[in-house]
Amino acid sequence: MYITGKNMKKQNDQLLFLENISNIGYFSTDLDGIVQEWNKSAEALFGYSKEEATGKKLTELIIPEYLHEKFLEDFKQKSAIYGDEVEFKNRENHTVMLYTNTLFTENRYYAICIDTKVFKITKTMQSRLHSGMEPLQEKAEIILISIDRNGYIIDFNHFAEELTGYKKEEVLGRNFVELFLPKSYKEKTLKQIQKSFATKQILMSNDFPLTCRNGQKIIVHWDRSLITNRHDKKGSLLLLGEHKSPQNSAQDRLEYLANYDSLTDLPNKNLLYNRLENAIGKAVRQHQNMITVFINLDNFKSINHTLGYTLGDEILKETAMRLQSELRDYDTVARFSSDEFVILFENIQDELAAATVAKRISELFNKPYQINGSELLIKANMGIAFFPSDGNDPKTLIKNANMAMLRAKEDKHSNFQFFKAEIHEEITRRIEMESNIRKAIKNREFYVEYQPLVDAKTETIIGAEALVRWNHPELKYIPPLDFIPVAEDTGMILEIGEIVLDNAIRQMQQWHQKGYSDLKISVNISAVQLLQSNLVETIEHILQTTGFDARYLQLELTESTLMQNIDRASEILHQFKEKGIQVSIDDFGTGYSSLSYLKKLPIDSLKIDQSFIHSVQTDKSDKVIVNTIIAMGHSLGLEVVAEGIETTEQKAYLQNHHCDILQGFLFGRSVDHTTFESIIEGKTRLQDKTQEHSHEVFETEEALRKFTTPMKITY
């Protein structure tokens, strides 16, 4: 809650000393520029009595007509004046030049002025102008802290001492930002301080916590600032803050918990709704648009499950700090739920401006997170809802921004989306898909199909790649590209992945027991699974319970999966190798190809992505890439696999260039275990049997080959 009427009255009473100060004109207005107070010196300076001025707009009284537009713009932006010589007009429409200081509170505008004709302004007289505010320092319950351009404390008033528990002599020379502000506010506030000195604009106009000596966080409304001693080259910045609850630690704690997230120190859902209400009212009055941006961290739930909640908390705190650092003074970022943030941007007029904002936020996530020795790439998706076109109340705006965010998750080309009416239907389908996946896991609807891996020299089957399939009781066959991304977003891919590993290894063990002991099974591991803290133990348990020889298990990981956390990947892959498990790099050439990681990681094979195979006979670039990968793989002692082979010409080209293993529709689509068994038993020709049992809905290998699609979400 903001300053109550009672508290404001008390503060105004404390300002009455200005009424009779000789030669210093003092007046105040509301935020519409209508005069509320007007002292005797103001009467003398401008020629209007207090009765005549009160209730009138400043522009009607003392602002020259040609300055109306600039004054209104500065007033709208709460741009304060700091000891400048300002042109006014008096009752006779004559020019009056006054040295002026102004400041804004939540609902008031204050000004004090000195006539330049009466006083020759020296440093001493300028000091007198600034000293017009000095009685506030000891009489008013206002925090006043003076700092230099680097944030070091120069002065600290008595009320600040009482409130924070620090004595003035303890804080002088210490950095205000480092001493008092929560981590998520430090970078942003330091930028604002430096901006204030550079632009002479108001520093901040918002609520945020201040950390006291005992560690208690209190809510302070920081909405005033003015440059003092501006004609001194060094200058200083006077911060004015109002404590928003009684000086009672229990009350402070309750007030803080009611309005702020204790982990990130950002506003919580409660305060967000309050600020949205206020912003909507302001937008209506000023005929402006505004946007609500809903942000979700991709795969965060999986990070919590796999790497632990402590690391997850650090990611959230770092995210809060990054988001805060890029906001304007009057924007708000709140933590909405576990991995979701909402930002309120005022005065954003069109989609072009909103898109610029979204791109700026996206850039915040380009830099890897360095947490507890781990380097993680976190990607965020955003949904944007406009006021008033997409909703005229906080609940509707947030709901529609959330739906737009969910749509962005499904878009491979952009990580932000504007709300559109048709999104509602899409999101309803997604929510239904999530529900169906949960039921499918519970009801054991997921199963495994097997696509042949063929020796390039002998053209005999040497193994199979395990591919997840879903047989829905009503919808029947659901393509992996429809459910895998949703499973990854929600973390359910961990359960599905374990189902695939268990089923595939158990089935291959049965084939080994039937005499096909040279066959290997290849299973894809997603980025989410790789970060799973117990992945190695899970696989080891399956191997032990089935009795399967680890040497015939191959795990496939994409380049992008490995590079998201190269240190973690290296650690896990070495553990695989210690147990005899083989490792293959899938989609090689499409991600972060690097010879350095090929040397660093214990890799057994490379799989050339099918995008290079499709035109290998006709496209010179594809030829060069394919030939280079084969040569490089062999020089490193690795097997090379080619996927996506659909023609005999492609097969011949790869055989002629000494590719080791082939995979693709030419040799067979994926089939169930019964059909695959009949193939390896030689009861039918491989191509005939796999074509007979293929799913007609698939027209390209890409749609069915993958257990996991290349990660749309990086973290």
C-alpha cells in the first residue's frame, strides 16, 4: 500500500515551515498540475494570492505558453529540476527567472524557487536554496541518504539511523547499493544512480526492500531524488525514501511477506496485481497502452528434479537480477510462481515497441549462468498481452499473456508471442495433451519400436535404434513430435525416458538370449535426462536387473545437449565409459561442432544428420560436409553412422566413402518388437516387412526417427 492520507497530511504539516520563509517561493500541486499549496513568497514572485492560485493549473498561472508542451512532458515523466535557472511568467505576463528545485512524491509535486534578481547565486546562496529541504531531514519521518556518483554514502539522516540500525559514522564512505540493497536490485540501482548524474533525471519511483543491519528487509518507497551542489563538479545525489509500515519488526516482516517473494526479493503476485490496477488506471487517464509480459524458464522443473533445488534457487535469483537490471524506473517485474515471472511495461504503444522489449529480454538469457561451478544455458519463452485490447483487468491480462507464452513454447522460430484470440484454442489443446501424457504414463500406453542399424559393408542388421511410440486408447497413434516437446517442457520426459530405456534393454536382452548376441541397442538421451542426478544409477539398475551386457548399449546425445553443460556431460559420459556403455553424437554437424569437445569427451561414434544426406549427390556443400565428417571421425578412431538414407544412390555414395553404419527408410521404418524379431530371424525381407507395418501418417524419417527432438529449449 502507498502513503496513507493521514501520513501525507503529517508530512505536509511538516512542510508548513516553508510557508513563511522569506525570499523562497514554495508551491505544490497534485499530479494533474493543480496547485495545492502556495506560500507568501510565491505570492510576491508571481503576483497571485494563495486563494487565486489554489485549484488552478500551473500552466494557466506561471508557465509561458511556448513552454507548455515541454513542461507537461517533463511533468508526465516526473523529471525533476535540480537548481537550474527556470523561466516562469507572472500575473502581468512578464518573464520571471528563478533558481528552482523540484521533487515528486507518490501524489504530489513540490517546488521551491529564489528570484535571481534579488540574489546573486553563489555557492553559499545555492546552499541556501537546497537547505530549504533541510528541516525535513530531522523533522520528517523520511529517509534521506546522500551519495556520490559511485554510490558511496556522504550523509545519512537520523530517521535512516533509527530505521536501519546503522549509525551515521558506520555508513559514511560505504557503498549504499552494496550495503542496503538485495542482490536482485543492485545492478539496476547502480545504473540508475549513474544515469541520474548523467541526465539529471529522477532516480527512481518505486517500492523495493531495504536490508537493515539485523538482516530484516523493510519496504521503502523510493520516489524522490535531487542533485545537490550541482555546480560542484563532483555533486551528490539525495535519496528520499518513505518507510511504508510502522517501525515494528513483526509488522515489517508481515508487510514484506505479503508483498515480496522471499527468495528473489521481487514483488510477488499480490503486489503485482496491485501495481497492475494502478497502471491500468494511469493508462486510462493518459490514454496510453501498456503490456504485460509473462516469462517462463524452459525446463526449470526438470533442472530442480535433476540438479537439485539449491541450484534451482540460484538460477531464480540470478534471473531476477538480470530482469531487474534492464527495466525502466517505473516498470515492475514480479515472481509469479516457481519458474514464472511477469513484467509490467507502461506506455508501450504498439507491437513494434513491444517486440523490441521482448528481444531485449531475450538477450538477457544469451549469457550462460555460472552457478556452483556449473555453466548452464537457460532459455525463456514470453507471452505478451496489451492493455486494453487483450484485457482490461489484471487477471485477464495475465491469463492471456500466459497463453501467449505457452504458444511461444511451441514455436521453433521465436521465443515470444503476442496474444491472439485463436491462441486460446491451441492452449486448450496443449493443456489436454499434458493431461493425456500423465494418464498415458500411468496406464502404460507408451511403447518402443525399433529401426534397423545396418553394416555398410555387409548390409546386415547389427542393431536397432529404440524409438518411443504412443498408442492412445481413443486417438490411437500420436506422433512423437506432438507429445515429446510437451513432455520435455513439463519434465515428464524423465519418466518416459526411463520407460524407453527399460523396455529397450529388456527386449534386446531377450534377443541376445535367443542367440542374436551381437545386436546392439541405441537409445536417445535428452538434455533433461542428462542433467538428471541419478541417470547413471538408473541405467546401471536396469542393466543389473536384466543382466544385459553394457557393451551392447549405446546412448545417443545431440551436440546441443552436450554443449548446454559440457562439464556435466563430460562427467556423466566418463561414468558411462567406465561401465562399458558406448556413446554416440547424434545430428552431428547441426549444432556446436567442435574438435575440442570431440577430443575431450569419451565418444565412440558420430551420426551424420539426415539433412546432409538428402542432397549428398547433388549439393556440393553437403558432399564436402559428409566427406569431412567421415574422414574426421575415422581419424579420431570413431565409427560413423549416416541416417535418413532413402535411395540406393545415397547408400552407394556413403558406401563408396567408407561410412560404417547406415540407417533410414531404405532399410526399414521403425516396427514393433514382434515384427523386428521376424526380420532378424530372416522370415521376411527387411524392406517388405517394415513397409507393411509402417505408420502411414509419417511421410519423412524426421517425423519418426527421434525419441527426442533436437532441444527447442536450451538451458
